[in-house]
Amino acid sequence: MTVLAFLHRSHRWLVSTALAGMLAFVTPAQAALEIDISGGTETGVPIAVVPFDQSGEVADLARIIGDDLARSGLFAPVARDVMPARPASPQQLRIGDWRAGKARYLVMGQVEADGDQLRTRFYLIDVSSGERLAGSQITANASADRSVAHRISDIIYEELTGERGAFSTRIAYVTERGSVDNRTYTLQIADSDGANPRTVLESPYPLMSPSWSPDGGQLAYVSFEGNRSAIWVQDLSTGERYQLTDYRGINGAPAWSPRGDKIAVTLSKGGNPDIYVIDLDTRRTVQWTRSGSIETEPTWFPDNRSLAFTSDRFGQPQVFRKAGPDERARRLTFDTSYAAGPRISPDGDRLALVVRDDRGFFVAEQSLDDGKRQLLSRGGGEERPSYAPNGAMVVYAAQSGSGSVLKISPAIGGEPQTLSYDRGKVRDPVWGPFND
Amino acid sequence: MWRMLTRMPGAMILAVLLHVVLVLAIVFSELWQPESVKPSGGEAAQLPTPNIEAESVSSEAIERQAERMREQRENRERERTEAERAAEQAAATRRAEEARAQQLAEVRKEREREAAEQAERLEQLRKEQQEVEAEREQAQKEAEQARKEAAEAAQQREAEEKARQEAAEKARQAAEEKARKEAEEKARREAEEKARQEAEEQARQEAAEKARREAEEKARQEAEEKARQAAEEEARKEAEEKARREAEEKARQEAEEKAAREQAAREAREQALRDQMAAEQQARAESDALSKWAAAIQSKVRDNWQRPRGARPGWTCTVTVKQDADGRVRNVTVVGCDGDRLFERSVVQAIEAASPLPKPEIDSIFQEELRFNFKPE
């Protein structure tokens, strides 16, 4: 930690010595004293989410909000037992009580039940300045109490970071339960915190690789029903679905384009698994790769034209980028013997992937600008990650004991959060889009 | 003459004795004359001029008398010869003496008066001597006359006898005179010797005195010269000393003036230096205090900066802060921020949380407005 204080030479200290016997009067510089601050403590921003004034069956909104903020990695909710008070409104807040504490921000609120409606008010206070940064009233159905909390989290997040919050989004994933003889696969959709899971599809055949349509209304996925792989597209609101591909061999890894007009897939109809892009309107399929090696796991760039994918054309899985079916593939990953499961961040600047080292498989994020890569997971048994729509987090499956769990890591690094989940195996999580 | 006598006393004594014998012989020869010859009534005192009386003399007596006269002549001749020799010796001696005396002329001059007197006395003595000589010659003449008369006329016997007596008397008187003179001469010689010795002594004393005086004079002159030289030297030294003192005094005064000037200049310089040092010290103290103050502010702000995760290394955030005199932050203005909102907020919060900011050790360096540059790394 380097600390430098620069006393700028432009400062003039006018010392009047002629005024003997008088206190020498120093005229301060015209330019302000300039102080450099570097280092500091890198930490989640301490934020006190005061338990809301609420009653009844309503979920603990403050808890949900605090957990949301904590998952982002940017915030560090203050433990409730160190809070000096439990204000719920500005009238109850004595900001001086909080300034001695760690919290830089304070969230407080109150929930009023009005029939089956919940009227929730909340306030975001800057503890340092005492300023109210945000505050609003949300009215929702009583059953949507958690959504209210996520909505508040999004507002807070956006107010403080300037980035859109992704707490009110959903995650789709596949579960695998049961014995070998009686195995059940489900396609699940849950809140971003893993809560409120609901089954979209249940099948005795393996389900794999769900992919959200950009509007969040559909999922494409691989199903092995009939003991052959096929890509299906299912409408989430109606539950209707159709088979997109039925080629011989592998039909896998569907990836909906950002604009929703195309789906990239892996097909082995040509002998080797290659990348193809299917136009959803015309159903025209365009082969993007022809290398004779394994090419799979396509993922779109925000430009809706470029793909990143995994290829072992050099003997080991590495991630490549291709700007078009006839463009030359450019390798994106180096310095690792295993790079697979790519996902491009919503802003197109970063690449989340799985890398393998001698300890196992890890989720990592690589800058597409300078190639720097950092690990985001800790365990060593992680699978392909998926970005939250704001790019601030990734979700991935991680081995846990004999099973597996979903974990969310801040994209900036930081402690992964495990989503509460029941036993069994969970895999292929994919983060859904914003809800609008 | 006196000196001659003193030199040859033997000769002189012999000469005197011869004269005495001669006189006695003459006397006795007279005595041996018959009384008859003696005039009656005639007195020796009556005569210098012999009265020649005609008388008859035998030839025998004449022969005897002639023989005696011849003997007397021979004796006289011998005496004369001896006297002459003595005179010659005396002359030679005198010449030698004079030559020697010449050597003493210098001394003699010194006592000229005494010498003149002595010469006078000597002249007197010489006159007397001459008189003696004259008398002796007269006696010889008379004796010759007597002999002639005797030869010529026996009658003159009485006269001759008388003359003889007178001559004897004269000789006796002469002998007495001579003895007297010899005594006188002796006395004179002794006197002379004494005078000479006295003169020599005096001369010696005078010479000594002169030498002493000369030595004294010389010593005096030397002393005077020395004194003069000493005086000159003294005067010179004094002059030099005076000049030196003056020069020293002048130099001292100049040195003092110079020293005073230098002192004044030094004091002025030192004062200026002190002022400058005071100013510099003040400035340094203020600079130090400023550094300390800045460091204190920096430390407190940094301790209160909870830098959000994900802040990128290139991010910077510059804010200006206005504080009141107690260090309380009144206003934070974000001048420019490359980071995201959370980063920017963290910067603002760090400053707000650090409020009140540390106060400077010296009030004079307090600045109301501060500027912060926040950087993640």
C-alpha cells in the first residue's frame, strides 16, 4: 500500500517578517492542498439493511435484500446485532447513531398489508452525509413479497453502482434426481437467489443445456427423449414446445442469439461435432466450423454476429472466436491446457469459462481486452458458468459431496454464494434476462 | 762642568789635590825663605802690586828657585793637559748627553721653565767656572810675571814673596772656593738630580696625567659619541617606535573600524540570515506541518475509504473538499471520476466519514479547500 502526499510546489507561503512582533501570517495557497489516496480497504461496501417494519406472513424483506446485495460481492451487509437502532422511516432515523458504525449506507422500510396487497416503503440513506439516496413505495401482491425485496435490491444496487440490478431475474437449470433405475430430470426456473423454483419440464430422459430466449419467454434445451438428442424450444408461459433439430448424431448446446433470431447449436451431422447456426424464421442452418475436430459450446457476442466456442482442433479444448461462418477462427484462450464452456459477458468485454489446472476445474473470467484471467470459483469441480444479465455475477454448478449445487460468484471476484437448494444434482444453470 | 765632575770625580779629585800640593809647595818654599826677606813693616794685604826691591841674590838660590818653577810649570802643564782631556771627555759626554737630552726634548719642553732656570743656574756656574779659569790664568800670568821678575830682578823678592803669599792665599782661597764650589756643585747636582727626577716624575706624572686625560678625553669622547649614537639610536628607535606605534594605532583603528564594519556587516548578514532562517524555519515548519497535516488527513481518509471490489486499477477520482475551521467537511465536489458510481460514492464517503478532518499543528497552514485524488492502486 503506497501512500503519497504531494505538497504542490505551486503553493506559496507568504511569510511576513516585516511585521515584527506579530504572528507571522501565512496566506494559504491559491491551489488547494492536494492529497493522494490509494489502497484503502477493498471490501464489500458495508450496508445496514435494517429489518423492515413488517408483520404477518411476509417474508423478511431485509434479509432478502441483504442477501441479494451480498451476492453481488459489492456489498457487505451489517449484522443486525450490531445495528444501533431499528428505524423504519426517516422520522425514526437518528443518523448520528450510525455514523460511528461501519455502515456507509442504510436501508430501512416498512410493509403495510392492505388486503392481499402489500404496500412497501423503503429508504436508502447515505450514512456519511445523511442524504436520502432513494426511496419509493412498491405495491404488490402479497405472494410476491420476495419479488418486492428483489425489486428493492435492484433499485438500491442501481442507485449505488449505477448499474442495473439483476436480482429480479431468474435462473434456469436442470436437476437430476433419483436412482439409476428411476431417474428423473427436471428443467427448473427459480428466482436469482434460488428461491421459488418451479419445474418447467420433467422427464425420465436426460435434459441438458437450457438457453433463454432474449425476451425470457422461451427456453431452448437438449432433451434425450427417445434416446436420441434433440433441441427443443419451449414457451415458458404456455408450456408449449417444439423440436428444433432432429439431426443424426449430436444435437446439443443451443445458444439463443441476443436478438433472438438465431440459435447456435452443435451438430455432428457432418461426422464431427461442428457449430451451426439456425435461423429461427427460415430454419436455415449454416455450418460455421469444419475442422474435423470437436467444436461445441457456442455462445453469442452482443453484436449478434460473432460466436465464441470450444474447439480441440489443437489437441486440447480452447476457446475460439469466429465473426462469421466463413471467417477465420481466432483463438481466445492461452496459457491453459483446458479452456471450455465459454460465455460472453453482456457487454462483450469478458469471457467466462471453465479452466482446468492440476487442482481441477474452475470457473474463471478472462478479459477479452488484455487476456487477463482470474478464477471466480473455489472448489475445483465447477461447470460451465452463465452471466447475470448485468454481467455482475455468474452462476455455475459446483460439485458438493456426492451431489452438486448452484453457486453464484461476483464477476469482480469475491466469495461465491451457494444457492439454497435441495439434495440431488443440479447442472447447467443459465441466467435469464431482465424481466422487461 | 758639573756633570763632567760628577762623571769623573777621580780626575777632578786628582786635579784638586795637585793644585793643593802645588800651593803647599809654593807656601812652603816661601816659608823656607829667610825672614829677612820679609819686609818690615810691609803687609801682604797691602799688595796686589809687588814692590820690587833691589836685593842681592845668590846664584844658587836662583837655580833652586828656577828648578822649582820649572817643576811647577811642568805640573801645571800636566794639569792643563789632564784638564783638557777631561774637558774633551766632558764635551763628548755632553754631546752624548745632549743627543740623549735631545731625545728628551719633548719632555724638556714640558718643563722649560725649570730647565731655563737650571740653564741659568748652569750659566751662573759656568761663569763662575770661567772666573775660576780666569783667575787661574791670571795666577799663571802672575806666576810667569813673578818668575820673570825673579829672573830679572832678585830685588823684587819681597814683592814676589808677597805675591807668592798672596798667590798661596789665593790658592787657598781658591781651594776653599773650589771646595765650596764643589759642595755647591754637589748640592747643585743633587738639586739637579732631584729636579730631574722630579721633572721626570712630573713628566711621567704629567704624561700619565696626559694619557689619563687623553684616555679620559677619549673615553669621554667615546662616551659622548656613544651617548650621541645611543641618543641617535634612541631617537631613531623612538621615532621608529613612534612611527610603529602610530602605524599600529592606525592599523588598530583601521582594524577596529574594519572590524566594526565587518561586525556590522556580519550582524546585518546574520540578521538577514536569521530572518531568512526564521522565514525558512517558519516555511520549513509550515512545510513540515503541512506534510504532517496532509499525512494525517491522508491517513484518516484512507482508513475510512472502503474501496469497493471491482475497482479497476486505472480508475481515479478527484474531489475537492471544503471544510470549516474545525475540520468538518462541509462540501465534497466530484471534479472527475473514471470509476463507477460505487467507486465514486466510496470516495465521497471516505471523506465524509473522515470528518472532522485532522487539524494542522500550525493554524496558519490551514486550508479551507482540499483536493483529493483517489486511486485503487
